[in-house]
Amino acid sequence: MKLKRTAIAAGVVIAGLLSTGVAATASNAPSAKPTVVLIHGAFADSSSWNGVIAELKRKGYPVIAPANPLRGLHSDAQYLRSVLDSVQGPIVLAGHSYGGSVMSQAADGDSDVKALVYIASFQLDVGESTSELAAKYPGGELGPALDPVPFPAADGSTGSDLYIKQEEFRRVFAADVPRRTTELMAATQRPIAQSALEDEATRAAWKTIPSWALISTEDLAIPAASMRFMAERAKSRTVELDASHAVAVSEPDDVATLIHRAARATR
């Protein structure tokens, strides 16, 4: 409850409440808006949401953007679910690229998640993999631009991390982002285990949670036709934008607007 200090007496009352610890602090007061949780995809990190975060905070939303481990669909989803479980109150969950695969798996059955927002993303059904949906329609050019690097797995086997080749990063991933920015993005990209892209979904949260989708029509990582197929199947409310796969970086205001729209529709 907001108090107006309109008289000296009111000020005395407020001071008394504070001295006895009765008055609630702003940090303990419940938020009037849902918490927005942003999950990044492969070849990126949480900083890819910086522009979106700034705009959402300007609109008054509490926001967190945890690091996606990018090690395996099911373990990544378990990690994200632990993050969701730590958030009090309603949540709007937004994912970019492979982050959409993870959030569909993680959010299933979570009554606090009120909306799913897929940003140039995957909306897997049970039994499907990220790599399968990426290749469902022609137009993707990411595959030939990837550089596999072996790494030792926890079980003693050898896995394969996938990076985008530095010289191809801007063209296939972020063509509408300034070159100086994409050079930094390419140098700091986080690889994804190839097996994570091959893991099959066992849950599909979009079947029970309202969803929105932003389709980036100039995308060379996920063909727009693939995104349209997934969004239509999920009955997502859809917008299209002439943007690259890195649409959260190139068009953060438009991305934040869609998330805001989803939040308002589910309040």
C-alpha cells in the first residue's frame, strides 16, 4: 500500500512503523508484473539479451537471464527448471534459438509460467530434436559454417563442441548487427555440445501454456519456414520481422514489445 506523507502526523506514524519493523520494504513488496526469464541459445550468452533487458526494465518488469549450460537438452532443462523454481510469482519465459527447445522442456507442468515467447526459436514436439527441426525446410546455412572441437565428457568419452567459424559468424548469425559488435560476439560465443542438438524432447510446454513467436525472416540459422511451421502447429500468436537470427541484438525494442504483449495478455 502506498502511503502519502500529507501531514506531520502521517510522518510520525510511518516513523513508528519503521522503528518496529512493521513497514514492508520495497524489496519485500510483491511485484505488480510477472518476472521475465530470458534463456539464450547456442553460440551466445546472456549478454545477447542486454538491449531487451534494458527495455523491459524501463517498462517496469523484473528480469533475469540465466546462463544456459548448452550441454544437453534434458540437463539444460533441469537447470532452467531450478531457476524457475527459485522465482516467486508469475513468470513470462522467453527463449532464443535452442533456448526455445530448453524452455519447452523445462516449463511443462510449471503453473507459475504464464506465457512462452519464442524469439527466432524452436518449438519442439515430443520425439523431435533441435537439429531435425532446423533441417526440416531449406534455407539454413549454419551447418557448413560450424567448426567441431572435441572435448572430454564427464563419463570419459569424447564429445564435440560446435562453434561458428569466426569468418562466417556475422553472415550466418547476425548479418544486421554492426560489424564491431559481431566481432565481439564471435570471439565470446559459447559453444554447444553437438549431442544437445540431437537430444529428443520428452515434453512440450506450448501444448498447455499460451505462446507467442517472433519469426525472423532473414534468418540463415533457422529457416523462416521452419519457424512458421512450429508456430502454426503450436497456435502461437505470431509476428514477423525482417531480421537476422540475432534479432534480440539487432531489434531489442521489438523483442521486448512482444514479451510485454504476452505479459499483458496473461495477467
